[in-house]
Amino acid sequence: MTEFWSPVWLSINVSLLAGVIVAILGTAAARWMARRRFRGKTIVETVFMLPLVLPPSVVGFLLVVLFGRHSPIGQLMETWFHTTVLFTPGAAVMAAVVVSFPLMYQAAKAGLEAVDPTIEGAARIDGANERQVFWHISLPLARNALLSGAVLSFARSLGEFGATLMFAGNIPGKTQTIPTAVYMAMESGRMELAWAWVAVTIGLSFSLLSCAAKLGRLQR
């Protein structure tokens, strides 16, 4: 039973932590970009959305290059913390954050742009500063879009395979998530175990997508 549940709980924990990070980063980026006009905005948004279309192996390769032992960041981490992020649960979280960020960013940006500017303007006239407008007006009105983005990001993190395999590896009990566990079970001919993990993944993903769809209908 431990062999079965270990990848499940690790995947859920990784996806939850990545979801929290992505929700914060995606909402902050969306707030910065929404209704803002500046030279190079298209380039910035293209960079934000790149992980959505890049092959997972390319994302994993870039993460290894940026944070591996031979990179400046990796060497700095080894000097300061006497460890590396490569092949650790933290690497799985980072891979999940990168690949799921575009979904949260797009949902948050659409939600914040849909907020009626006159409502925000009225709050400013009444004396609210920008932070108060954002926390008490913009966020509540964009709540369903933000929740939908968070749910989709969690689902995307749950299914991440390529970047996780390259950056975090497939260490049972440490970095082995459901997708990598399914792959290894199939490769070793353990089809019943692979089917069990597949069933769990489908059940979780179906529930999450249903939740996101319901939030999308509420937003409209």
C-alpha cells in the first residue's frame, strides 16, 4: 500500500504547494499587466505563456541548465545551503510552478480585466488607495476567475511529467509522482498498478475540471 499511495500523496502535496505559489505569482503578474500599456508588453506576455506550448522536456532542460550543479544559481545554493535543488521534491514543485503558471496568469488577467473600471474609480474617489481597491474591489469581483485558474493550475501540476522527470527525477518515496510512477509501472509490466494510478489521476482531474467549469459558468 505504501508503494501505491506514496506517489499519490507526493503528487497532491507538490500540486498544492505549486498551486499556492502560482496563485500568488500569477495574480501579481496579472495585476501588473492588466490594462497596462507599454512597449514590449507582447514580448513579456509571450514569455509568460511559453511554458504552455514548449515541450516539457525543453522546460526540464532549461530548469536543469538554470538550477543544476554547474549553473551560477546552483553553485550559489551549494555554497550557501550545502545542497542542490536538483532531484529533490523542491525541483518537482518548481517544475509544476513553471508549467502551470500560464493557466493561472491567463485566468487572473481575464478576471481582473473584466472588473468594471467605474467601480474601481468610485472607490478611489471615496478615498481608497490602490492597495485597498485591489484587495477590497478587484479581487472579490474577479474571485471566480482566480479560483478557476487556481483549480486548472493544480490539475496541470498534478499531470506534469516531462519537466519533472528531467529536473526532479524518479526517486521512489522522494520525487516519484503519479505520472512518473505510471510510466515506470508500465515499463516494468506492472499494468494493474499502472491502471490503479491512472484511475486515481482521472478521478482527480475529472473532479477538478468539473469544478473549474462550474466556476467559469458562475463568472459569466
